[in-house]
Amino acid sequence: RLGKLVVYGCALGLADEALTLASLLGSRSPFLMPAEARENADASKKRFGTPPQSDVLGALAAYNEFDSIRGEARFGFARERFLSIKTLQQVANNKRQLLENLSTLGVVPRGLRANHTEWVGRKNDGTDGVRLVLGQTPTALAVSSQMDEQNGREEGAFEAGRGAVPTGLLAALLCAGLYPQLAYLYAPPTKKGAASSSAVKLHVRPADRTLSEPDPASVHPSSVNSSLDGSQWRSC
């Protein structure tokens, strides 16, 4: 399923974002929750994930910001924001290896090797190098543009020159790539109209494929969406 996510991302011109998402979904969470600073760590995680009200896109934002910072400053940023440096570095390694696999298959230009991609990143701007070898907008510029969008200055516009990617497009990529492993909203209408927020439930495909009725689901307490009610849930 992660392969499907990556292929869809390449088709949409979002190869770097898709590779990062696939690497994040295949790794441990980059967010640390130390017992002695759990409240601060949770607040930091929510700042990454709201907007776009998504744990996965919050992790993407955290990785991109970490990757855009040069030198030793990135490690200070990770410690300040309760991010696992080891996990983020592993995500970068996984991205480069996935890129090499795609290059071997001809999905992206051939000849891209993980060690060369890493060298290109170190030599130029200190990033993981994937955007550079693919010819996408440099990470620092893309991060700045994405922050502008979240602050309301770009209102979901796709500006290829600056590299802003609408969060709605990223959410759609996630949904398409992970389908059918998704939860969906169940909001049966009443005689008085639409269902109240308290009546909205989450459903998932039943674990037993012979059953037709879906299984109930709930949002994990650590999610950025855990405090929301049914009327505020979004697609990811």
C-alpha cells in the first residue's frame, strides 16, 4: 500500500512528499513523549498537526522543517520540539533507498543512487538530497511556502515556483494511497435533519472480511484529533 502511495505521488509531481510520507508511515513516530515533559511535548506535536488537523501531515511538517535547517541547529530544533533525531535520520535514509528503487524501476529518472543523493544533499543545502536530484523546489523554500499557506496567505493555492503544496492535495494523496485502510464517518440523518456531532461515529472495514457490517473505531488519545467531536473530524 505504501508503494501505491509513492506511485500516486510521482504521478502528481509530489515524489518527495510521497517518499517522505511512505518513510514516515513505515517508521516509528518521530514525536517523543517523555514522562517528565509530556504536556509540553504534546503541545509541540499539536502545533505541527493543527492545521492541517492530521497526525501524518503533522509528522511530514516536522520532518520537512528539521530537514530544512542546516548544521547543528537542526539538532537543537529537534530537542526543543521533542523530535527523535534517530527516527528522522532513518526516515531520510529510507527515502533515499526508496528513491533508488523507483529509479531502478524507471518510475523516476534512472541512475539515482541513495549514496549519491545523500552526497548531493550534503554538498548543497544539507538536506536529504531527494528534492535536489528530482529537480523539485528546495526544502527550505517549500517549508516557508507551506507555512505561508497554513497562516492563510496562500489559501490553498498551488504555486509551482515557490513549491507550496495544498494540504488538501496531500490529504487526498494519503487517502488514495492508503485506501481501503481508512476510517469513515457514519452520520445517519434524523427526522429533524443532519445528525448531531455526538451521533457521528467512526467506522472501519471489518477485520473479518466475511462480515458486511463495519467495525466501530475511535481516535487514539495521542492523536491531534482526540479532543474533537464528530462535527470537526476531517479526512485524515
